[in-house]
Amino acid sequence: MSDPIRTVHLYLFDGFADWEAAFAVAGINSPEFQREPGTWQVRTVAAAGASLVRSMGGLSILPDQRLATLFPDDSELLILPGGPGWDQGEHLEAAGKAKDFLDKGGRVAAICGATAGLARLGVLDDRRHTSNAASYLKGTGYAGGDRYVDEPVVEDRGLITAGGMSSLDFARVIFQSLGIYDDKVLDAWYQLNKTGQSAWFARMAAASGGSDASDTPTR
């Protein structure tokens, strides 16, 4: 019997920052080099009434389901990208869904403006976290300033937070949390994308048991 599919959900809305979760969702959805190939998928969710959303980069996407139909037991992780609206107190339904995930032992990953949305609901008050800057979150009026950590990415009790310029590190911690790759594969993946040196691709292929570690990436 084949392994059950494990699903990660990505929240979408008009103007979402499409690059911020790109490394993460591409790695999750692609079986190449994974510890358990073929067991992961990404599904997209949007607020009620959103039949089509357009990213900040102009990509039109039809979400797989509405946010109201998503429950923590159905998901390994909910990813919240940044974009317009978070700073105006919008996307409260998504922030509330994330709080529900965490309250029930689920996992959430928020980057850039999405961290402000969580701050407004008190999600960051008792968890170590990061964001674009301490001053940025201070503007939300939240009570978790003493738990702010000036690092690209922070993980605490099921919650991953990151600044908007840290999409690569954001993906790495997501992969670690989910166990997508073996440690040596993940390290090589990170170094390949960080440095652009093709030698890291050979190491990644070798670490994953690839048949031809001399191959270079074609994408």
C-alpha cells in the first residue's frame, strides 16, 4: 500500500508576494531528492468569494479550496506569504485560521507582512519570533516585543516566522520542520541556492543516492 499523501497549504490573496514562499512550495511539491518521494503535495486556499487571485508578479491562480473548508487535521502546515493588506489589518480570517492551527498542535509558517497579521491576534505574544524588523511589529501594538529575535528565521512551538528578504532560509526551516529531505541533502540544497556553485548539486545528488552525481541542474 502506498504512503498517504501529506499536504501543505498555501494561503493566497490578490497581491500576495509570490517569491516569498516559492522556494518552499517548489521543494515540497517536487519529489526530486526528497526523503519520501511522492508523499507530499501543495494545495492553495483563499478567502471566501475568491474565485481567482493575482499575485504581486501578475500570476493568475485558481485556488484549490476556500479557507473556511481547511482544518488543522487536514494539513501538515499552513504557509502565509506577505503582501498588501496585512498592514491594514486585512486577512483576519487567515490569521485566525493560523491561530486555530497552532492552538490545536498544528504548524504555521509566516513571512513578511503575515507576521504582522499574527501579531495583531496575539499569536506572537508568547512565542519567539522574527519579522522584517522589531520596529515593524511594534507598530501593531502587540505585547510580544521581548520575544523578538533578530534572525532571518525563527521557529518556536510549531510557528515559523521570517523576514521578507529571507525566503531561502524560510524554505530551509520549513523543510527541516517537515522532514522533507535528509540533512546532507538539505545542506547541499541550501548551499547550491545560496552560492550558485554547481558542485553543491553533485553533492545533493550523491547524498540522495542519485545515480549520476555529475549531472548539473537543468532548471
